[in-house]
Amino acid sequence: MSQSSSNRFYLTTPIYYVNARPHLGHAYSTIVCDAIARRKRALGIETWFLTGTDEHGQKIERSAEKAGRTPQEFADAIYSEFRGLWTQLGITNDDFIRTTEPRHIRGVQKLFATLRERGYIYKGSYTGQYCVSDEAYVDGPAGTLCPDCGRVTETVSEENYFFKLSAFEDKLLKFYDENPNFMGPESTRREVISFVRSGLKDLSISRTSFKWGIPVPGDEKHVVYVWLDALVNYMTALGYGSENVQDQENFKKFWPADLHLIGKEISRFHCVYWPAFLMAAGLPTPRAIRANGWLMFDQSKMSKSKGNIVRAETVCAVLGDEALRYYLMREIPFGQDGNFSFDALVQRYNADLANGYGNLVSRVVNMMHKFFAGVVPAPGAPTEAEIKLKASTEAAIAAFGPAFDAFDFAEALKALWSLVAETDGYLTANAPWKKPQDRSEEDHAALQARVLATAAEAIRVITALVYPILPTAAAKVWRQLGQGELAEAAQQAFLTKVAWGGLKPGTRFEEPAPLFPRAEKDAVERMVALEEENNRTAVEAAQAQKEEKKLEENKPATPETAAPAASTTPDQKSAAPQVPDQKPAVPQAPEGQPAAPQVLPEGFPAAEPQITIDDVVKIDLRVAQILVAERIPKADKLLRLEVDLGYEKRQILAGIAQYYEPEKLIGRKIVIVANLAPRKMRGLESNGMLLAASLENSSPVLAGFLEEVPLGARLK
Ligand code: MSP
């Protein structure tokens, strides 16, 4: 791990988008950073650890809109979830930056102005593809899929500010060459170098088609491209852009960063754009960037859009707050993708924490109380067994640090846990709890003293080394071993002094306290059930929000709701984006008619106009069952249906009276557009629209299913 010469270390996590609640994928990067920060501090290095949230951009604007909230309200809610989770997971960040904070906005505008003054920004126009999900420009014709996430890109055509990235091709290649430690792992390094070698085009760094961003200084119709905005957080949090002398000092003290820890999919932004921006601004570049792999679940990257997330809170609820820290760092070789599995998690928890380290500590601390009234005896002369355990402990000390500092956390923990197993074996082989008949009382007491003092010393070393990964458990054990407060020891750089022989005879142990209770047989089921429950509540909450929004929208216009934008307060104005008028996502059926797909020639007609996946997901298609179907007086085309969606019942008016006998429809499962705004027809409200195939020369045919499907199931 590269380290600043000044005995200071500044490290950062990526800042997390607030379009979705935190999940294990986010927790992973943050936990790794926290463990590094804790180790650095306990090595006496002045450490600054930053994390935060990335709150601007089209993606957030759209997510907020979908939820019927302003982007700021939306960001506030998710931001609180991130903060709460980091507290629960024991994350010791020194600062938390939000990109909507004034200190950040001011810094981004300063960097933009600096780049412009130095001649690296010009105005041009961009027509091309954009992936809103990754907030990234993508090469290729209309309809190109994003190479990172596979989603369909959108065509944007805008007047933009451009950054002269092309001027940095050679400079960056030279920089990578001169700083072989700058980026890693090797796969990331190779990928980035090949990307730069294939040629760099100038980069569009502003957008005009939406509002939720930082205004370009002097040209406020543009907002700064979200990646330029986001990357600068690493400096604005330190004080870059501030007029305050203390902030400026702080910036000088910690910049450049010693480590940006990132996910592998955002390497290009960090390893190419970021150093180029900094070089252009005449600022020092970060010392190291390391990319973690993806946490996979059910064979694909855990992410909200794939619907395969697991929340850290679920694991904490069943296995305590630290199991996850250990599991993620032990199980996943850093830099590679790793599979998350509840079974593997519980297995590892029981084997390594409950039956392994936890049980070892409990045996030794209990015996120390039972046989020596909790006071460490003098061990006496070592036999071969103690000499061997001492050698193994010293080998573990020698192996742990370098592996950890090379980001090989799994290897570091493996070395430590082989010492746990060896200490356990040593204890069992010497069985201090059992006196054989042919051993004198005196010899047995000597053996007990030797074995318990030696095993306790090995535990002390294990505990010190594992502290960055299991801080709370380690602090508990430290106390039980009569070593006092580990947090205080960490402030006194105790990790620089980890060596065999630190446990002094006469030390008084504290009472044993449980560490890692064995996970019950149903631990996996409980976690699965918690996730299911959470998903269900999330669907219900989203539904409730939509309902609320619908009601709001249908409220008769009052003077406030009808007021033009100009009468909103400045705050509201900046929080509420101006969204371009939404076109209906599907061709609108004439009143009272089922949706009528275009009648097209035989074969495979092209759907026009093309829509993106973002448009598709806006349509909430659901399975519903018809409970009531009846004709409406004086309306020969319309049927009044009452349908059951599982989570609610509602009324729909459908223009199928000429084609279907109402009685025959009862009990039938159909597909409805559940989020269509309510409309009134013949004085009755219709809350949705059913789907049917519209045929040129015959009656429409209702969409349905051959297999059993639960009511309310979403079609996607
Ligand atoms: N906001 C940008 C980062 C800007 S940094 C200047 C962003 N945000 S994100 O919320 O989409 O992702 C942030 C980080 O979360 C990723 O880089 C990655 O480290 C982590 N992960 C999210 N899902 C993940 C997995 N399934 N597995 C591992 N980490 C992943 O990108």
C-alpha cells in the first residue's frame, strides 16, 4: 500500500449515488476502507478517512421523480440511510461529504473556472449516446448498449462544454509508466492503459437537458457533468475551494490522497479523467487507486436494478454487527468478483468466529478464572510445544501486515486463523482442564500455568492484529485479557508494538463475556425471510407513494398548487428539477378502448418511436383478477370492472363491451397498467387500463397467462 512520506494517510471510498438504498455491495467498499483506516491509525499514522454521497445527476433526478419527491428530499432520505448503516457497521469515517453541500458546490465551480482559465475547456456540441444509469458517455450509434451495465443508451444532442481530454493521452501514459503503483489490481491497470492507448476524445463536461446539478459558473443554463462534480468531492471535503485559511491548510495537509478505493466499474473515471482534470488544473494527482471486484448474488452483480440485493441490516440482525466485516474481507479475494451466499456466510461465521476465535477466547478466559482466579501466572520454562506456538505467532505477525497492506485481506486473515486453529490444537493436546492420574498436582499446576499463559498470549496477538476487521469483538477480548481499552491503545499506535511476550504475569483478567453466539440452524432462513419481508414492504411503500402522488396530482388546483414556478421559494426552485414534458410511454388508447398496439404488416414490424428501457420500467404492468364485470347504462362500449391486484382492489373501465360477455370475465386473470393516472368516463373513475391484442379484422383478445401467477405480480 503506497504511503505518504509524511506519516499521513488520506483515503476515500467512492461516494454513493442516492438513487437507491445501501446494500452489501456498497457496504463492501466502505468496510474495506474502514479496516484500512483503523489499521493505519493503530500504526500511529495520522489518518483521514472520507466517505459520502453523490447526489446530483439525471439518474437521481429521475428516481426522485418516480417516487414523487424533489431530488433534495429524495437525496436526504437515502443519505440518512447510508449514515445510519455506517454507524451500525462501526465505520470510522472522519468526514462525510454530500455533493449538495455548499462547500462542495463552491469547490466544483472553482475547479471548473480554473480549468477554463487554463484553456482546457471550450464550448461545442455533442450528439451521441449517454447511459443515464452509469452517467457515462458511450461511443456508438443510437440504440447502442452501455458496455458497462448493458442498458440501452439514450441519444443526447446538446450544446456542451468540453474538456480537452485528448491533450492528455501521452501525459497519462507517461504518468502510468512512471508510477507503476498508481492503479491496481493488474487487470484494472491493463484495461485502463489499453483504453488510453486506443485514443482519448475530448470529454463533454456539462449538460443542459436537465437541472439537477451544479450550475456552470457564468453560464447557469449548464450543469456540471456529474462525474466531474463527483470526483472533486475528494478535494472539496478537505477544504479545496474555501477562502478560509484553516480549510486551505487542511487541504494542503492531506492532498493528494494516498488511496482512492473504488469499484472496478468506475476505474476509467478515476484513473483517466480524474488525473487528467488534476494535471490540467495544476494540482497533484492521487498516489494510488485500487479497484475492488463485484459482490455477486445469484450469479450477477448485486444491484438494485437487477433486484438481487441483500441488505447489511439483515445480516446484522441475525449474526451481529461484525460478522459481515469478517466474512467480506475473508471470503472475497480483493480485486476479484466474489459470490455472496447466506449459507457460506453462516458457515464461515460458525466455523471461524463462533467455534473458532470466540470459542478459543472463551475457553482460555474461563480456565484462567477457574484455575488462577483470573490472574495470569508465570508460564515457567517453555517446552517444545510453547517454542513452536511462539514461532507460529511470530510468523503470523510477519505475514499479516504485509498481506493486509498489499490488499490481500483474505490471505492475512487466513494466516491469522491458522494461528487460531494451532492455538486451539495446542490447548486440546495439553488439556490443562484434566489431570491424568500419573501426574503430580505440582506438575499439573505448572502445566496449567504454562499452557494457559501461552495460549492467552497467542490470543492477545491475534486480537491485536484482527482489531481493524473486528473492532468491537477485539475490544471486548482486550478487556477480558486485562489489557484495558483497545481504542486508547489504538491511539497510542499499539500495532507498531505487536510482539510475543506482551502478556505479563500478574495481569488480572476481566469476567468472560460472550463474543459470537453460535448461529442457530434457522439463521439462513431468518435472513432470507427478512429480505423477503423487506422487499414486500418496499413494494408496498413504493405503491403507497405512487398512490399519494396520484392523489396529489388529482387534487383540484388550489391557488398554491396552481401557482407558476416563479412563485416558489428560492429553495424549492433549486430542489425541483424542470423535467421536460413527459411523453406517454405507450400509445394512448382512445377513451374507453383497450390499448391499441399499432396495426402493422405481417412479419416483425419495427416499433416506432423507439423508447429506452427507462421508459419501459415506468410502466407498472400487473397481474389482476376480475371480480366484478358489468355493463354501464347508456354506454354500449364500456364495461365496469372491479379487479383484485392482491394488494388492493380497484375499478377499471374498459372498452370491450362489444366483444366480451361480462359474466364470462369474472375470475379471469388479466394484465393491467397499474400506474396510469385515473381518468373519468361517464362519471366513473377508471384506475388503470387492461391490455389486449388489437387485431385488424376481429375482436381484441385479452392478455393472460397459461401458468398460475399470483395477483399483483409485476410484468417486466
Ligand atoms: N457515484 C458513483 C461514484 C462516484 S466516486 C467519485 C457511483 N456510485 S454507486 O453508488 O453506483 O457505486 C459506488 C460504489 O459501490 C461502486 O464503485 C462499488 O465500489 C460499490 N458497489 C456497488 N455495488 C457493488 C457490488 N455489487 N459489489 C461491489 N461493489 C459494488 O458509482
